[in-house]
Amino acid sequence: MTGYVRNDSTNNIATGNVINASDLDGEFDAIVSAFHASTGHTHDGTAAEGAAITKVGPSQALEVTASALVPKTDNTLDLGSATYEFKDLFIDGTANIDSLVADTADINGGTIDGVTITTPRITTGLLDTNGNEIVLFTATASAVNEVTITNRATGGAPSIAATGTDTNISLNLVSKGSGTVTINGSTALFSGGALGTPSSGTLTNATGLPISTGVSGLGTSVATALAVNVGSAGAVVVNGGALGTPSSGTLTNATGLPIVNGTTGTLSVARGGTGDTTYTNGQLLIGNTTGNTLAKATLTAGTGISVTNGAGSITIAATNNGTVTSVASGTGLTGGTITSTGTLSVATNGITNSLFRQSSAYAVVGRSASTTGDVADITAGTDHQVLRRSGTAIGFGSIALNQSAAVTGTLPVANGGTGGTTFSGNSVLLGNNGSTFQTVAPGSSGNVLTSNGTTWTSTAPAASGITTGKAIAMAIVFG
């Protein structure tokens, strides 16, 4: 027996020999050790433990190979039973199953091809191959109505329909935010092929809309008039291209309306008319606040003035020449005979400051550009600026002292200048009691400025050396 080591090594247990109890006891202990649950023989294929067990079962129907667990015949063995089930199944590879019945299935990856799923329960939604959302589902407790999607054979149109327990079920297509529901790229709202009842919207290119039954909210007999369109009293639409005869209404943006044959009566002032139909030559329409009307009147000739009323024209002429005998004070004008070539002249200083024009604060009136034109304000920017020309314009600014055209004359000593315009090269300037500065030339090489008590001169320096007194003093000190 594999794993069994015989205890009777001297073969004492044999026919004709005296067998002691210890001999049998030792053999029995060896057999028990061979079948011990943890230390007994393992059938691991070694010589001591015996060959590996590869077939099990009453008919050896299950075979274990180095790479597979295989039934003896196809489609005969079950893995567990309806009463006794295995707990968890872990497979790292492909599960080839002819038929799968599962209470729940949590598939976290891969693909399912050619599978018929009768009534799956989808918790959240469906994703595309990139893991992005395609359709999301929101569950409603005790729901009885749903959406049914039906395909069609050749020539048929697939449908999305509201189905369920209720007799009448609406289908609600909801857009997000300010978005709209579109059909074939156009915003629309339909129910059973007929226009629904939106709170607002624009009906474009609709055909076959029944006025009498398809439009609600109209006034009394309006739907009938719109449908019949006979042009009788109360009609509000055109009849055969011609306007009917409504009792009242507002005509907007009409074209081709014949005034003579299409209207009657006289258009009043209140409606934008004149209230009159006949006029005489030269008559004018003058507003009259009494009754808000227009009154007809003609011009009356006066002294020296003639008025001629023609067909569509009025001629006004002077009958003689006049003379200006006086001019009102303050106008700046002087009088003279008025003729076809006469003039009114402006008197000298006739236009006073108040009659000239107003200007901005801190400004002069003139033209800053180099061209001819209207005058304008030329305003000073900051304190101490002066009016000057710069290039092709004039304006306020600082004096450019480096420009010879900006200044003239010589700045005197009293105003911070030197009083002179030219000085000898390398000369020194000397004050002159408020008069023009004096100069001292360098003189000979090695000269220094020397004061004589009154002024400065360029002179040679005095001879240097130790005086006799200093020499005696130094001899006493240093020996």
C-alpha cells in the first residue's frame, strides 16, 4: 500500500510463527498512519506516496488531467444540483456555455454576441463602445405606461409609440434648457399627424388646415367668415385676390390697393387725410386746433408786395425798392438802400464781445491749423504756457529756448542772464554790479586767479621757499 511502511521488518508475522500482540499492534499503527488526514499518503505521483488519482466517481466518470477537468462522456455530469449548489465560480478565460440561466448577472466587460435577452433590468442606461452615455433610464415606481419601439419590413416606417395600461397616453418629448425638439431638422409639435396645442409657435408651410374646426379662440362668426370667404359684411380676408367689405378693421402693409375703386368717402385729418376734396388755385391748408381740422386759405397781398395764385403755384414779388432808414442798436449793421446789388455793412467795432461768440475758459479764438476754415477755441493747458507756433499748427505750450526764432534780444543780469551774447574762449566770468558780466582771459601758462582787493586778475604765482625766520626756527627745534 502506498504510504504504508511495514512494521514487522523480520517477518515475524508468518505461518507457523508465534505472533505477538506487539507485532500486530505495530502493523495496525502503520496502517492508521498511512490513512492519517494530514500526514497520510497523498498520491502525489511519487514512489513513496503513490500514483496521482486522475479518475474519480463510481464509474470513474470524471477525469482530471494536467490542464483540464473532463467528463468521461459529453453532456452527462452536472456541477452541483438544484438542492446543493456551489458558492462562487472563478474563471480566468472564456466560459463556453450553451445555455445560461442566472438570477443576477454582473458583466463588467467584454461583449455579448447573439444573445436573446427577453426582459432585462437596466438600472442606469446604455453606453457606447467608448463608455459614453447613449440612453439613460429613470425608473418610476408602479409604472404602467411605457415606450414601445417597433421596426418595420421593407417600405414600412419604424415607430416610437406610447403604450401601456391607460386608455389615452401622451408621448412627452422634452428638450433641455432653451433647446427644442426637432423632426427632420425642423422644430415641430405634432399629435397623431395633426398640429397639437402649443402655448406659442410659428406655423410655416402648413397645408390642409381646416379653419372652421382647426382654429379656436376666434370671435363670433370669424371662423365661418374665414372658411366661407364670401366677402360679405364681417369678412376679414381677401376673396379671390380682392379685399372684401368688412365693417371695420386695420389694413397693414397692403400693396396694389386701388384708391378710387377700393375706398369710399373722404379721408379725415384724424386718419392722416385733409378732410377736403376740392381746392382753388393758390389755396393753402392751415392747421386749426379747433376741431383738429385743416382750413383752406390764400395769401393776401400787402404794401409793396404782390401775390399771384396759379395752378399749383404761388408767386410773391416786391412792387418797389425800399430803404433801410434805421438799424436796431447792438446789431453792428449800418443802413443803406436795399437793391439787387445792395449790401448791409458791419460798422467798425460794430460786433461787440457779447455778439461775437462764447468760448471756453482760458482760451483764445482762432484757427490752429495751417488751412483756411472756421475759427475755434485754442485752450491753454497749464499755467505759464504761451501761445506759439509749432510746425503747421499754433497752440499753447512752453517756450523752446533752443530755437532762435522763439526768443529775441539778450537776457539781462537782472532777469537771471549774463547780459552778454559772446565771450572769449576759456575766459572766466566776473560779476559787474548788475551790469554785463566781465571776463578774465587765462593769460600765460601757469597763471592763477589773484585778487588785488578790487577784482581778479590772471598773474604768475609768487616765488615759493623757506623764509629766513622759518629756517632759524627749524634749526632751534631740530638742532
